[in-house]
Amino acid sequence: MKSILFLLLFVGVGFCQEVEVYVASWPIIEVGILLDGKPIGETPSHIKLKAGRYKFLAKKDGWIGEEREVVIEKEETSP
């Protein structure tokens, strides 16, 4: 089986109510994205999240998925 790698980029400043997250996959194919177990779309995608702890899962039939846990701090800024 082939493996999926995915990238999470945080855009914007955490002092705002929400932080924009860009989710992409490698190889560049449409991969299903689950956020806390709920489907939210496919890669590439932009989503807005408030401060908190989130679990992302990228998956596609016939591929090995990848899971990541992300914590967005209330006063965090993007790198």
C-alpha cells in the first residue's frame, strides 16, 4: 500500500477568533479529511478553527492514512 503524508499550515494570528488552516496531501491527490472523526472535505482545503485540540485524519481507499493531533493555543501566532 502507498502512504499518504499531509501538511497543515496555520495562516494568520492567533489573537483573532479563528486561525485559518491549510490542509494538503502528498502525493497531490484528493484525500478525504476527517476532523475529530467527522468528514470535512478533501485536500487541498482551507478551514477555520478556534483555539483547541483537534485530531486530523487523512485517508483514501487503497492508501495508508495519516493521523495528527493539533493544539491551537489562544494566543499562538503562525510561524
